[in-house]
Amino acid sequence: MEHEIIELDEIDSTNDELRRMAEKGAKHFTIVSAQKQTRGKGRHSRTWESPKGNLYLSILIKNSKFDVAYQLSFVAGLAVLDTIQTFIPVHEAKLKWPNDVLVNDKKIAGILLESSSSQSGIMDYLIIGFGINVKDSPDYATNMKALGFKQPFGNVKRHLIDKFEKYYTLWLDDGFGRIGELWLRNAAYLGEKIRVNLPEKEVEGIFRGLTPKGELILETKDGERLISSGEVFHGA
Ligand code: BT5
């Protein structure tokens, strides 16, 4: 796939920069990366710690199958997982629903999807932001260097883009089936007890899998429950 990569030293957030570019007509698959972010974002207005030395990269997706665009969060997760597994193969990396990547149960990467809809309610574009801790991380998290990574930084970036392209094409051609399967094969806590924080309360149960739409299937004592957004914690 043809793509333009804009590489910046410093920016507030690569997602925000790409949004500004999208509003000015940037093309499908434009990529922005930065060496550091001054206002890196997580989901729900949370902060993403973004010192120099890590990967901060956003990809613009236009004219796609937007009714199912949220599935790209799993596509993105697989690309990050592949990258981590390739460069630090000794450690087992896992995907935590909906879109964290963990090593030794600590977060090594996060993904942020943001979309924009026009007045007609049809989505114009989607921005997928990747944060991978390559050389640095908060104390409660982990990074690739701490786990033995020694290669040039550029290799990680190239690999991530290549793999995102690969899984994105698989998704375009075959839909969610295979993506969901691959995702589940590497899922953290599958078959185990988890708690999920929902906006109104916390629910508890066994993580049984994903629906064809990507919802989390939770087996609770009151029956099966499908969850489309929330925060997952391990254990009872
Ligand atoms: C995420 O949010 O995990 C999505 C992170 C996406 C970051 C990328 S970087 C490129 C692009 N531009 C942006 O501005 N963002 C994207 P969430 O699941 O809400 O997790 C946020 C939480 O993770 C925070 O509240 C912290 O607890 C923790 N956290 C913050 N910085 C971290 C880091 N560098 N490594 C691991 N955990 C971190």
C-alpha cells in the first residue's frame, strides 16, 4: 500500500496532528510519527506518558468499511503483538481486551482509535494511534529495552507498519473471522476469572471469548453477558 510517513521530533499528540492533517485532506494511510509527545492521550481523556525513546505513531484510515471500523482495534493489536513477539521473542506477549498489549502482565503498548463523522453521520476517517514502550515506561508498566531489545529503533517502526498493512489487508479481504481467531489465540486471561469495570458498575465472571463483532463474552453467575466497552482486570 502506498503511504506517506511524516516523522516529527516533537508534537502534542500524533493522533491530534493526523486529525489536523485529515481535516486538510490527507490521504488514506498517511502516517505520522514523533520522537516524543507533549500531550499523549489514552482512552477517555487519560494521559499516555510519552518521553523520547518510544514509538508514537498514528495511521489514517479513510474510505473503509466503517460500520465495522472498531474491529480495526483488534487488527492494530495483532500488528503490535507481532512486533513485540518478533523483537523480544523470549517473553510471552498477550493481548488484553480491548486493545492493550502486555508482557509479564504489564502494559508495554496501547492503542487509541478515534473517528470523525460528517453531518450525515457517516464516518469520514479513522485514526489509529500506537504507543509502544521501546526504551522507557512508567514504573507500573514495562518496555522492550528492559526485556532485552537491542536493535535499531527504526526496525520496530517498519515492522509495525508492515504488519499493520498485512492484518489490515486480511481484514479487508476476509472480514473479522480470522482476525478474531488470531486475537483470541493470544488473549490474556481467556478461560480465567476477570472483573470488568462498566460505566455503572463492576461485573465479574469467566472470560469466554469474543462475539463475531468483537464483544467480550463474560460468563457471570447470572448468565452470559456481552460487553462492548469497559476496563478488564484479572482475578476475582
Ligand atoms: C491507551 O489508553 O492505552 C492508548 C494509548 C495510545 C497512545 C498512542 S501514542 C500515539 C497516539 N497519540 C496519542 O496521543 N495517543 C496514541 P488507555 O487504555 O486509556 O490507557 C491509559 C493508561 O495507561 C493511563 O491512565 C496509565 O495508567 C497507563 N499509561 C500511561 N502511559 C503509559 C505508558 N507509556 N506505558 C504503559 N502504560 C501507560
